[in-house]
Amino acid sequence: MNEFSLIEKYFTWKNSDLDGLGVGDDCALVSVSSQQQLAITVDTLIEGVHFPIDTTPQDIAYKALAVNLSDLAAMGATPWYFSLALTLPSIDEQWLKGFSQSLKALAQQHNIYLIGGDTTKGALSITINATGMLRKNQALLRSGAKVGDNVFVSNTLGDAALAWWQIQKQQIPSTSLLAQFNCPQPQVKLGQALLGIANSCIDISDGLEQDLSHILTHSKVGASIDINALPLSAEVTVHIANTQDWCVALAGGDDYELCFTAPKTQMDAIQLIAEKLHIVITKIGIITEERGLEIKGLEGGCQSYQHF
């Protein structure tokens, strides 16, 4: 049983009175008026699982909030507020100062406000519950992909996964790779810009192959993508050339970029968004009627990140 079958079996309850969207997307949606919805998400980071033991408190704080902001971005939501549950093995004021300053800086950058939380003693873990705002029925969902849509991803894939691969090999990643691993840039403005343009969207946290497959499952469609169309940094390109390991780009996870689908008629609009936000958006494939994910040019398979 993996994370998703566990959730499906034990925690996907039918809430007939819920005006919104429950379990199964990047955020839950709860209507608060005839015109507005809350987008709500929660993520936990655990020392030794989601970040190495020697990670700085600044990077831990940044990533803990960034991964939640990425979920809001995938729905096109505007960040509003968050709460923090912090479990600490002991009180280290120097550590707490660095953690607090970094958390505050990223929060201010995205105009999201800390409103409360909980602290307790134990093994180091950080849980953040974040909430954003949307106009009702305007959210980007995993279930909206249409046959004929183009499939896109933002920026490059595999940098964070390559950094983690190198850390596990007791190698020292470059500054740029470490930055992608420790301080991913949540694509909040991109998600907002895609409202009314994209048909579906998801953030790439568990690897492109697995996360795109969530879109396909929820939308009841298939997709064909080209391995050679994936946007890669120079370092990931060299790694793949030397090892033939495409899994860092397809299944490594921790990219926190957006994967989305949009009609072919929106190509010009998407190019304008990329230029305005100074990011790279790459078409990697197309949505098909036949179910499943076809990856052209890939020999063998990849195992995406699994929590269990």
C-alpha cells in the first residue's frame, strides 16, 4: 500500500454537504461566500526524510513554507495565511532565530501571514497548513485536462533530485543544485496567470511521471510525452549523458515546478506569460484519449518517490 492507496482506502470520505472540493487535489476548496473559496493545504517535513540532518534552519524554514506555497500555486490561489506546528528536540535560540527570519522573509515575499500554530518537544519536524483565496469555481484542478491539450512544465526538471542523488553518494552538489533542493521557487504568479488559460494543473513534488499521472487519472485521459523535450539544466544533462539515468528528471521529485495542460489555442498566451514572468515554459507532450502515460524515447521505467 502506497501513500495514495492509503488515503483512498481510509481517508477519502464522502462529504455530501461540502460546498467545494475535498481530498484528492493539491488543495481542498471550501466556499466561504457566493463568490470566494478558500484553498487549503498542509505539508510536513521530517529531519532525515525530507531534508538532511545538517540542513541549515534557514533552508528548513524556507522549504517548509515553499512546498505549501507550491500547492497553492497549482490551484492558482492567492496566498493568505498559514499556521505552523513545530516539533523540536530542544530549544536552541540561535537555530530558532535563523529559522524564524527565513520563514518571515519568504512569507513577506508572498504576502502570506503567520496566524498561529503549535510547538512541542520531539524529533525535529515542521508542519505548515496554508490557506489561499480564489474566485469561486475558478481554481485549476487535476481533473480538467482535455484530449488534444498540450502538456507543459515550468523551468527545468531534475535539479533537486540530482542534488539529493549526489548527497547520497557523498558528493558535494553545486551551489545551484543545492539551491533548487533546499530553496525551491514556488510558482505562485504562474499559477495565478494560468487561471482561465490552463485546463488542469499540478505541482511536481513527487516527480513528473507520477504527478502527471494524477492529472490523467482524475481527468480520465492519457498523455504522450517526449523524453527529449524535457527541459534540463546543463548539470542534469551531463548526469544523464554519463549514467543514462532519466529518473532524476522523470521521477526524482522535489522540483516544485508546475505541470499543466492547456488548449493549443492558448500557445501565444502561454508564451506571453513566460516572457512576463521571466520563466521558461516548455511543451513536452499532448493529452490523448487512450488511457495511460506514454513516454517516447524512454527505455525501461522509473520509480517515483513513495512515502511508504
